[in-house]
Amino acid sequence: MKKSRIVACLVFISFFSCKEDDTVTCTTCSAPETLDFNVCRESNGNASVNGEDTGTDYEIYLEGLQAAGASCGGN
């Protein structure tokens, strides 16, 4: 009985310690053709713009914006 409680506790702790990070971070971007806008890194690693998941990895999306002439987060 005691052993099963220990195992149950370990499973519980493992489940929550491996939980995906729910932190969302955003940066402001600007481009000559648009008003300033926010690009966010969602907890799944994708970029979102105006709350819409782009389905593209944040780093790739940001690189594409910058290659197209946008300035993001002081870059």
C-alpha cells in the first residue's frame, strides 16, 4: 500500500513537472507598409499575430519578417 502511494506521487509530480510551459512572450514589430503590431511566441512554439496562431515556428516567422524589412524588438 505504501509503495503504491509513492509510485502515485511520483507519477503525479512527473506529469506536472513535464507540463508544457504556458508562457507567451511578445515583441513589437514595425514596417514601413504597416502600423506597429505584436508578434508573440505561443506556448507551442508558434508565432501568433493579433492572437491568431500562424502555424509557423516563432523564430522562422520572425526571420521572415525581418528579411522582408520589418524591425522587431529593437532589431
